[in-house]
Amino acid sequence: MQAIFSALGQAFRKSILALCLITLISTASALVLVQQPSYALTPEEKIDRAYEYSEATGLREEDRQKDYLEEVGKAQQVDSVDKVYQDTVKANQKEKSGFSIIEQAKGLIEKVTGKD
């Protein structure tokens, strides 16, 4: 009888331990899934924050933002120029589709074989 109670006691302790571990793991995983707040600042907030340190820091931040915007503008211009170039190339290919090397070779082969 003593052995039965001992075995039941061990099984009860193991089940309580397993239940506690499952609760701990589920609680920890729920806390991990909580989204952390974003601390990203807008350009204006960055400039304001820089001015809080000193005027020179604020001026440098303004210059940095201005340079960034200029580079973004240049990149967009390059993209638009590249797109215009590709459109022009496609239009030229459509105009000169009869003059491609492959089609000229096909024409020569047809002339040589007498299918023309």
C-alpha cells in the first residue's frame, strides 16, 4: 500500500511540475510576441532633437537631411532617365525588328536553300 501511495505521489509531483513548466513557457512566449514600440523619428523630429543638444548639432542635422533629400532626388532622376532609355530601346527594336541578325540569317538560309 505504501508503494502505491509513493508511486501516486511521484506521478502527482511530475504532473504538477509539467503543468508549471507549460504555464511558464506559454507565458514567456506570449510576452515575446508583444510588439515593441517603434522609436523611429521623422526628419523634423530628428532636427528638433538635434537642436536640443546644441545649435551646431541642429544645423548639421539640417544639412544632413538636405543632402539626403538631394540624393533621393538624383536617384529618382536616374531611375526616370533609365526608364526613358529602356522605352527608347524597346521602340527602336520594334521599328527595326525586320533588320535583326537572326532574321537576316533566316533570309539568307532561305535564299541558299531555294525556298525564297
